[in-house]
Amino acid sequence: IAAEVDIDNFIEFATFYCVYVPPDTVNVKRYRNTAAGSKWRWVLYDLDRGLRGGKSSGSGFELMAQGTNAQLFNAVMANDALREKFLDNLNRALSTYLSSASLAQAVQEQYARIAPLLPEYLAKVEVSESRYQSNLKNLMSNVRTRPALVLQQCAEYLNIPEDEMRERFAESIAAIEAYRGE
């Protein structure tokens, strides 16, 4: 696999996918530079419909195992060393840049940037302020609950016992608990 694929890039892509669970599975591009020795890389884009809440959003693990990248994702999960690398990356992501605190901060910062433009934009697309605020509230609720749901889905998909999950994802669990306490 590593001869043809930038495995670190694929693991990062799979991590994002499992957290965001974008329903638009076509919003993924694979590419490889034409230079000798170049490897395949993945780009995930157009995440506007990602981070849906609850179990209705589905499991990113199941979608990865069935989608266009299923063969590679399943090979990574079947390889002990690559699976460990993925799980370590998932723990790092959920305890840092994909933690509830980090995602909430990003949403709040983006909202502050676009707030002056919202009245004109909402009028143009015929969306009420109350509907927009309701959607924003739902997004923030999903940001709060998604990391814990991802860990639950990971445990279920990979059949990881609860005690191993607590040990393996101690940093992520601490970040989830810290955010709940805020």
C-alpha cells in the first residue's frame, strides 16, 4: 500500500471523514502528481452538510468501509500497524483540532466574521434569522456530542472493549469531559 499511497494522508482523510461524516460522498478527490515516485493523496471538501447530529448521521466508519475508498480503508483496518496509526491519529485529532472545544471555537470565530453580512445574505437566499439561528444551535449541539459518538462508533465498528477504549482514547475522553464541564 505504502508504495502507491501517501498513507499518512489517507489516515488523516479517514479521520476527518469519520468525524464529519459528509453525506456527499462525491466530495472527495484523489490525485497523484505526475513526478516519479509520487503517491496518491486525498482531498475532502465541501463539508457544509457534515457534522450532522446523532445516530441519524450514520457512522463514518461504516461509510468508509462501503464507499469509494472501501478497499483501502478495509486494508488499513486489517493491517495491525496501520490500524494502530489510524487509532492514534483519531485520538490525537479528537483531543486537539477535532475536539468539541476546537470545533466550537472555529464555529464561533466564523460566525463573528460573517455576522455583519448575514442580514443581506439571509434576505437574498430567503432564510429567516430564526431558522439560521436554529441551524446554528443544532450545529453547536452536534459539535458538543460528535466526538463521543465517534468514539462509540469506533468501538462498535472495530470491536474494541470499553476498558481498551478508555486507555487508548484517554486524551480524547478527557477533552470530551472537559468541554462538557464548561
